Amino acid sequence: MATRTITQWLAYNNLGNAQVGDYFVGNRGAGNTGGLVYAPKLNMDSSPSLAGNLNLNTYGLNDTNGNPMLRFTATAAAVNYINFLNQAAASSPELQVAGTDTNIGLAVRLKNTGTLNVLSTSNTPLRVSSGTTNQHLTDFTFANTANTRTVTFPDASGTLFFDNGAANQVYVANGTPNGGTWTATTGTGNVVRATSPTITTPVINGITNASSPGAGAVGQILQSTYPSVALSSSAVTNITSLAVTAGNWLISAVVNFQNSGAVSISNATFAAINTVNNTVPQAVSFATWAAVGLPFGTTTISQPLYVCTAPLYVSVSATTTYYLNVFQTFTGTVNVIGGMQAVRVS
């Protein structure tokens, strides 16, 4: 038998690529001109690569301690699979699904009562991208708090959506957003939505920072003043007016009759809030006016005379103007200063 070198022997057995540390695991069998079969010892190569597929059914990868790290399970006639995509700097790697089906989802199966945790140091750890080109982004942001929070969804089908209106409220409705039926009885649930809800024993906190309620809010204040108006004797004179918007209001007024020297008053002095200008009502109608009258005989005074009306409660569905009118019969010179104030009560 001819003598062969190691290199010649390896070439003779089709083992020309074998390296030191490889394992010879068997013979190719009769009729095969090769002979031995070898398995490369992977840890001898700093950059091993695969030239074909690995069949790993029920097998996988272990760590340096021999403990399982990753296992593979085969499905007969499988066509869909997972693909891993790395990325360049500033881009996130991807866990993709691929296969021959047109639409493929991804299922994450937990064991028994295990939970799925998303771990991040960001307050916005979750972003959902949708649309044909992933152009629509929905971010889920959570408060940076040391406490654990639990969000519980109702045991019913429905729609949870955000109403980006003036109130910035979250509505939960069954069916069409902002148009469904509420499951909570009006006045007793945590969320109440009705045209005229009944709320049992509400607690309404007042303003404590010295600010004023805004337009449309309960407690809104409207004011109107006029510095001085010359008064003619026995003639109804308008001092000022105030337009209130739709709602329920309390309107009051104060008038200062300023006498220039001694003035002789020979009849009653009136101040009235009315919806008609330059008119002092003669009949009592609290729905449209409030007035005060000071009856005098012939009296001479030289000091200012202050007159205040009682608050007038009005309920209007559209902007309505109210007038402050005064009347006095006198001899001398009188100027009046007046003002009106309306407070929204509902």
C-alpha cells in the first residue's frame, strides 16, 4: 500500500477542508469514493458561518453552563416563520414575521399566569405604528411615579377614546364614540354624561388663588359702570347697561345721587333694573326688573344719596341687555353715578 501524507490522506477521503480539532463522526458507506465524514468543531473558528439550514427540531442553544437558552419546535408543512433584522446606528432592530401567507400575525404565548413586561427607563415605552407605510404613530405615555398603577378594562365590548375638546375628558361608550349608551346610571357612576345629569351630594371646590371664573363658568362676573350723568327732574334717565349671555344670573345695581349744594326733593326716588331703556316699571314683575323707591315729602338734603337695588334673578337663552334707569323729582342740581354687576349662578 502506498504511503500518503496527512494532506494526501485528507484529500483522498474528501476531507480537504478539515482542520485540527474537527471530529470524524463516521464512514460514508460502501460505494462512496470518499470515506470518512467529519463535523467541524465550531469553537475552533472565531467566525463560523452556515452554508445551509440547521435542523434543530426540539433542540436549540445552551449557555456556557449547559443550560437552555433557545429551543426550536417544528410544525409539519410550516410556511410562516420569524426573521431577525439588525440595523445600523440610530435604528432599532426588528423581530419580523415572514412566510408565504399574505397576512401574518405574531402570537406570544405565556406560561399559565405569567405576564408580559415591557422594560424601559422612558416615560413613553410603547409606540404603535399603523397605516400602509407605518405613518400613523400612537404613543403610550405613563407618569414618572414610584407607585405601581393598575388600569382595568371593563368586562364588556366598547370604545375607549379621547375627546380633545375644551374639557379634555376621556369618554367610555358602547358602540359609536361619543354617541353610545352609557352603562353607568346617571348620577351614580364615576363618569356621568347627560344633558341634565343628577349628581348626588356633589362636592364643588371653590377657587383659592384669587383668580376669577372664566366665561361660561359658574361665578363668572360681568360689570358695567358710568362715571357721572346729569339728572333731569321728573325724567327717567338711563345710567348704564349690561349685556348678559345665555344662562342664569343675579343682577344688582348701586346708584349715587350727588347733590350740588342743597337740593329739595319733592317726590320719590327710584332706581330700577329693566329690559326696557329709560323706563321705571310701575307694576311689580320680578322676572324683568328690580327696583327700589324712597318716598319723600318735600325734603331738602345736601349729602349724597345712595340707592341699591335688590338682586334680580334672570334666566335667558340668548344675550340680553339690562338697563339701569333712575327717576327723581327735585329742585337744584343732581348728578348720578351708577354701576351694575351680574354673577352667573348656573
